[in-house]
Amino acid sequence: LSADVLICGAGPAGLVLGNMLRAEGIRCLIVERQSRAHVEQRARAGFLAANSVRILTENGLADGLHANGLTHDTCAFRGDHGEFELKYSGLGRGEMHTVYPQQDLVRDLVKEFLDRGGEILFSTEVSEIDAEGASLLLGDGSRLTGQFVAGCDGQHGVSRRAVPARVYQRDHGISWFALLAEAGPSVSAVLYAMHPNGFAGHMARNATITRYYLQVPKDFDPRSWPDERIWDELRLRMRTDQYGPLRTGRFVERRIVHMTSHVMDPIQHASLFLAGDAASLISPSAAKGANLALMAAETLAKALAGQINLGDSVPLKSYSAEVLPRIWRAQEFSHWMINLLHSPSGNDDDAVFLRSLQRARLESLRDSRAHQDHFAENYVGI
Ligand code: FAD
């Protein structure tokens, strides 16, 4: 055996799982297609829910996050209706986000995993997984064998293909131009702006980097607009003439994110267990992907440790049944957020009807304390 648990992918799911298993003395090996430098610089998520901070803290993985993360507790909605803010730390369960860039979290997790005696094969691609034989076929034709395999290789990985599951998927028909700007925050809140040209979002990452989103057509070329054209569109949709200017800077990342979701059911087969984006992809509208990845990694780590160290097979057998309802809750909220943030342009009856629903939804969120509590619980919760 190469290890007790073979983990495919060194993203948040695979690394949290690996660290928790090492803490239980379980031998595990992570195989990662990219180099260490690549995964430690890959900017993606930033908003960690209270449950994610708990998982990282309880498992000794949160030193960097507590030293350098920023707490965040307010979001604002701007549009035809005007603007309102929700300070969600005073709503629902009183939870808030911690903003800590995913690449910094991954760097911390890699270091800790190696310090705990784990092994990572970087720049090594898994080309096939044998779920029955608990083995990984590597790109060079060699094979690694374990007792269990964890498929944590994201939405484009190979592990999903090795689980004979039904895949429920949805293309929401919306695309976001995701940008990272070398610019400090322009407002203190996460800002969701609704405009006839489409949605625009502002989410500060730290004092010098801000993520922006612009809704764009599906076939939009991210290189087709010069920086100034992008800033003009952000200013227009964020109505800066009414609400104040944006702090600008160079764009250091431009990518297109399509709003698609999928959920596999089940997310386990024989000795193979999926976690993170490999098990379910969620649209980034409510910033839930990394948080779901951590939730599943914690559940799987406990189940594997129970099986390997105590011979208790029950948690592992019910892994899918335990995790899937929580995935669906997050999917439901994320889908609701998509409908809150986007509406069709044009003046035909259907477009006007949907825009009127969007406005009614926003007004309800602005005016109803019960609605705000529900929003806060789901926005920060997993
Ligand atoms: P990944 O992070 O994708 O890691 C999978 C790993 O497997 C990768 O390192 C990959 O290289 C490796 N791999 C793939 N195939 C193979 C193979 N064949 N062999 C070996 N290795 C392989 N989520 C939030 O919670 N909050 C946010 O604010 C947020 N913002 C986001 C913004 C953007 C622009 C994007 C794109 C995503 C965002 N997300 C957010 C989602 C979040 O980044 C993902 O859900 C998260 O990375 C999932 O973690 P994972 O470990 O499952 O997969």
C-alpha cells in the first residue's frame, strides 16, 4: 500500500482532509496535478463562513487566518430601488465572514500537512481512479494503491467519472467577468449592484486588492475590454455619480465564470469518496464553494478516521446521506441569490414581470426583519 488514504487534489478539500487524517495518525498521500507554486498562488475564493473558521480553528489550521484574515459583516444592495445595507452580524445567528484569500489558506494548509508528516506529489496528474481497487493510475503509467481514495480534484478532475452517480446540473445562463484589481475597497460593504446593463459586484479581499464582477454575455472575451472600459462599466452599474467614486488600479486577473451548478448523488462508490467541487459545483453567487469543500472534508475525515482507527463503518457508509442535504441547502440559497441579483433587460412583458419580482424581493429584504434573519443565516451559514 502507498498510503491508507490517497487524496487526489491539493485544493481546500484535499488539504483539510489530509491535515485532519494526519492528526489521527493516518498515512495519507496527496497527488496534485499542478506545482506547489501554482496552487499557492491561485486566487479564487476569499469569504469563509463561520463554520469554516470553526473547522480550521478546531483542527489547528487557522493561525494564518486569525493573524491576517479580516472579519466582514455587511453587504449592500444598490439599484433602481436606491441602496440599503444589511449588517448580518446583528441578524440571524449573529455570524460573520472572515476574508482570507484562498491561495493564502492553501499555502498554510500545504505547510502544515508536510509538517504533520504528510506527503504530496506535486506536478503529478492522476489519469484514472479505480474505485473498487482503491488505486490511482498516474500520468506516467504507474499506480498507487491505498485502502481508500478521496476525490478532491475539483470540477474538472477525474474522480467524478469513477462514481456511477446521477448528476443533477443546471446552467443558469449567466456569466460573470471576474476581476481582481490592485485597488483598495471603495466601500466598506460587499456591494451588489443591479443595473439595466446587468449585475456588478464589489468584494474587497484586503486593503490593497478588491474583487469585482460584471455580468457579461456568455461568449464575452475577457481580453476584449481595456482596463478603462471596464472601470467605466463598473462606475455606470455601481452608479458612482450618485454614491461616490471607485478606487481604481491595475487588473491582475480577468476570467469568465459561468453560473452553473451540479450535484452528484451519491458522492461515494466502493472505496472512493468525493469532496468539494468534485462532488458539487455551486455558482459563486453566494460564495459557498470553498465553504462546502471544508464542510465535506471535515465530515469525510471523521468518517475515515472512525473506520480506520476504530473499525466503525457507519459514518463512512452514510457519508453521502450526511453531506448531500447540506449541499442542497447551499444550492437553494445560491439559486435564490442568482434570482435576486439578475434580471433580464428589455421591455417585453416577461422581462418587466421578472424585474418587478426582483424589485419586490429586494424590498422585502430591505423591510422585513424576518426575511433579513433568514437571509443572514443562509448567507453566512453552511
Ligand atoms: P479545487 O480548489 O479546484 O482543487 C482541486 C485540485 O485538484 C486542484 O489543485 C487541481 O489542480 C487538482 N486536480 C485536478 N485534476 C487533477 C488530476 N487529474 N490529478 C491530480 N490533481 C488534479 N468559494 C467560496 O466559498 N467563497 C468565495 O468567495 C468564492 N469565490 C470564488 C471566486 C472565483 C472567481 C472562483 C472561480 C471560485 C470561487 N469560490 C468561492 C469557489 C471555490 O474557489 C471552490 O469551491 C474551491 O476551490 C473548491 O475547493 P476544492 O478543493 O474542492 O477544489
